[in-house]
Amino acid sequence: MTSIRRQLLVWLLAGLALATLIAALAVYTRARIEAAELFDYQLQLMAAAFPHQGLGQAIAPRGGEQGIAGDVVVVQIWDRNGVQLYWSRPGSPILQRLELGFSTVATPRGDWRVFNSLIDGNVVQVSQPMRARAELAAGIALRTMLPLLILLPILAGLVWVTVSRGLRPLKDVASALDRRTEDALEPLPVAPVPNEVTPLVTALNELLARLSGALNLQKAFIADAAHELRTPLTAVNLQIQNAERATTGTERATAFAQLKAGAERASRVVQQLLTLARSEPGAAERPMTTVDLIAIAREAVREYAPLAEAKGVDLGMSADSPVTVTGDSDALRILLANLIDNAVKYTPHAGTVDVAVKVDGLQPVCVITDTGPGVPPDERSRVFDRFYRRDVGGVQGSGLGLAIVQRIAQRHGATVELSEQPQRSGLKVVVRFKPV
């Protein structure tokens, strides 16, 4: 599992170490360069310190010259004829290089840094071993780097503390969620949360709000379902008692006919409840494919043709050129079946129900019209609510058909429009699908 804390610490500490290393190398290099310049300047000063007079004859050695921090500096003087007038450290290399200025000379005893200066016709040479200069320069550079090396662990500790404090709000949010019970869906407080964590808390609050709404809908669904099932089950119990008390064959037949009708009603309510549950968001959904809307409509019309014929309703269908949509064929069949079922049930004897499948512009459209009583404009939004039923002509139903239609349409990105027919009574239902 990836840890934000670990990643932050690794990258910040690695970056800090790399930056410190680069700074230390830069300081070390610069300190050595400046130390070399300082040593060269010392050689110039020592050469300039010799008197301008009195160099016409040889001078006895003075036992050596000391440089910065006791490092050996060798002084040699030659006249214009190349005769050595002075040698501060007998036994040290003779560097008879008379070019004026600075130069580096290789000897069997290592490289030497040499400065030659012309004073009153004599060449004053001041030299120093490069090894001693390098050691001294390295010491100065290391002492210059010491504050950076001391500062590195301090900065690392500061980074550690800062990252820990910066991630604490996330831990607080996680702890607040962990302490909650399953029914505690109140939003998390946003006020004390840093700006960077606010989007996370806001998203969690929105999720909690959606979850609370879904749970409330489920509670309402269960309560409504229990209420709807209570009536037919109570009727079935009464009809069973009537059948038990029947004394004649006619009474018994009547009781069993009522019992069968009650059982069918209860079975239909259960079936509609299961269909509605399957159409809820988050339920197991089949993948969307390209389906033939005309074939689905024909199947639904064939399914309800016997019911329409028994009721004396003329159920017909018309279709344009092939019409395809992207969706779940079983769910779309349920959608059209519920609409046709409602149309047939509410259409009186000798009425008509027409199903038309066509393309309006680029949109696949299914239009279902009937000659029933229709739906008043003020009720057209309410008929999509669960268990809402209109008391028209004694038609019985579960009040779930249009709720199922709405859920399936929403899943397919379709819209369902209810309107009255312009030239006759009845209801017109238009289902508009997204273009393929």
C-alpha cells in the first residue's frame, strides 16, 4: 500500500540531502579556490617583504620561512647572472625558474607553487609545496562545510515534524469517520479543515448525503411495500376463511375464484417490487448493447395482445425504418410492457391503443397513445411516484408501473413525457432515447 507520508518524507529528505550535497560541493570547491588565491597572495606579500637594498651579495640562510599555519615556504634569490644569493631552506628543491609571476613546477618531491618577482635586478623566488597548500585548503573547506553538515539533520527533523503535522487533518478525518456508527450520516465539519483537505471533506459530505437519501428511499420503499402487500395478503386470508366456511359447491367455487384473484394480485405486486428493486441504481446491471427497438416493441405488443383482445381494445403498432438504441433489451422490454399494460388497462371497451416506433430527427422515439381517461396535468409528475394510483374506473394496480418506467428510462438516459392527445381523449406517452 502506498503511503503519502512515506513518499513525502522520502522525496523531501532525498531532495534536501541532494541540495545539501550540491551546496557542500559548491562551498568546498569555492573554499579551495579562495584558499589557493589567498596562498598566492601570501607568496606575493612575502616576496614584497624582502628589502630592495643589500641583495648585492649572498645572504646567509635564516633557518626557513613559515607560511600560513606553519606550512613551509621556501625563498630563493638569484642575481641577474644566475648566482644564488639566498636560500632559506637548504635541502629543499632548487627551483631555478626565472620567469616572472606565478607558475607550478614539478619536482621529484612533488609539485610546487612558485612566484618570481624582480627586485633591484635580482629575482626573488617564493615557493610552497602544493601538497601542503592542498591539505590546508581542504581543511578550510571542510570547516566551511561544517555548518551545512550540522544543519542537515536539523532540517531533516523539521521536515519530519512538518509532514506529520501537515497530514494530521487526514488522520483526524479518518478517526472521525471511524468513530461513527452505521446510522450516523451527518456531514463532517468543514470549518477547521485546511484548504487542501476541504475538497475531500466536501466530497465525503456529498457521499454521506447521497447515502442518507438512498437509505431513506429504501426505508420508505420497505414501508410502502409492506403496506401494499398487507392488503392483498389480508384479502387472501379472508378468502381462505370464506372457502373453509363454504357449504355448497357454488360458494366454494366463488371463494376459490376470489382467492385466485387475490393471489394473482399479491403475486403481481411482488413481481413489480422485484422489478423495481432490479431497476434501482447500484443493482446488478447487464451491459449496454445496441438493440432493435422495433423488435422489443413488437414483443411487448404480442405479450399484451390477448389481454387487449379479451377487453375489446384494438392494440396495434407501426414502425419506420430500423430503429436501434443502446441499452439493456430486457429492461427496455419491461419499460414498454408497463406502458402498454397501463394503456390497455385504462382504455375502455372498443377503445384503441397505438404503439409507434420512429426516429425524430436523430432521436429514437417510442410513442404510445390510448383513448382512455388520460392524466390531468397536475398529476403527471406524481404518477411516477411509487405506489401512487389513480382511482379511475375501478382499475386495480400496484402503483409501481410508471415508477419502474422512470427508473429504466433514467438508466438509459431517456426521457418520458406525458401529454394529452390533440384531437381526441386519452393519454400520449413519448419516450425519447439518446441517439446511437
